[in-house]
Amino acid sequence: MRQIFFDTETTGLNPESGDRVVDIGCVEMVNRQLTGRHLHFYLNPERDMPEEAFRVHGLSAEFLSDKPKFAQIVDEFLEFIRDAELIAHNAAFDVGFINAELKRCGKAPLHECVESVRDTLLMARDMFPGKANSLDALCRRLEVDNSNRGLHGAVKDAELLAEVFIRLTRGQDSLVIDDSASSSSGRAVSWRSWPSTSAPSTCR
């Protein structure tokens, strides 16, 4: 099974009001083993960077001004994730933003490219009801080292999510254990349950 751990950083919380993706990170896993293949883009959002967003990820409008626009990397991005299961933390947020970017490019929504999506935030809420289930909280609870996370970054967060996912689904201590015959558990989320661009939760 091919899975892509996936994260974005953005200029804000609502793609419908003009917020844009500025950072995309993807980490590939096949049969529960990390392959070492990553895909990472900083993107020019073609707009200013609100201070609130800058405090989260530290990406300034000046830094992003010479980076590619989403339309310039969209084909490479779609090819990398094609036919995989996407795994994200609060997947509705990331998928909503990517679908908004795809719509601007005249491309079909993500569900026409990937096999399915899995939301680790929903998984964690099922397993730890009433507890904090942000990525940082899960790292602490599951003893995943996030000491060098600092500011949010798409690739780093996708890497942390891969380790969290393994521990959520198997209790496995390391991604290097070869146990690919075992099946993973967790909730797969229906695409039909999400609006195409809305971001209902901000728990990252």
C-alpha cells in the first residue's frame, strides 16, 4: 500500500476569502516503510502575508516572492500523490485549500487523483476522547520527538505525522520495523463529507 503523509501551510484559515497555500510537504510510505521520497514546495501566494500566519510558520511575503506559483508545480504535485492514500492531520483543512488551488488552475479536485484520504485528527479523537489531539499533543502522548519542530513547516510536520500514525495504528516504536504484512487500522474519511474548500477545524 502506498501512502502519502501530507501537510500545508497557508496565509490564513479560509481559502474562500482569498487565503492561499504557501508550503506543501509530502512524505511517501509504502507497506508501512518510509521510502525516503519527499516532495516539498514553497509557493508564492500572490498576496501579502498576514502577521498571524507569519507567526505560525515564519514564511514572509519577501521570502516567498521568488518561489513558484501553485500553477507551476501542480502537475508534479498531482503525479507524486496519484493513486495513493493521503494521510493528513485535520485533513479537511489541507484538502480544502488544495482543492481551492486546483480550482484556480482548472484542475479536478483531489478525490479524482488519489485513492482515498485518512484523517489522523479524527482517529485521535476516537482513541483519546476529551483530550488534546493536536499534532504536538499526540507527539507528547506517543513519545514522538518533536523537539526541533519550532515553527510549523509542511515537510517536518508530515514526517512527524508518519511517526504518529505508526504509533496510533500499531504501537510500533520505529518506522524501520519490517512488518508490512500487518494491516493498519484507523478511520478512512469519505470525501463526500467535506465541502470542496471549507476548513471547519483549525486543530493542527
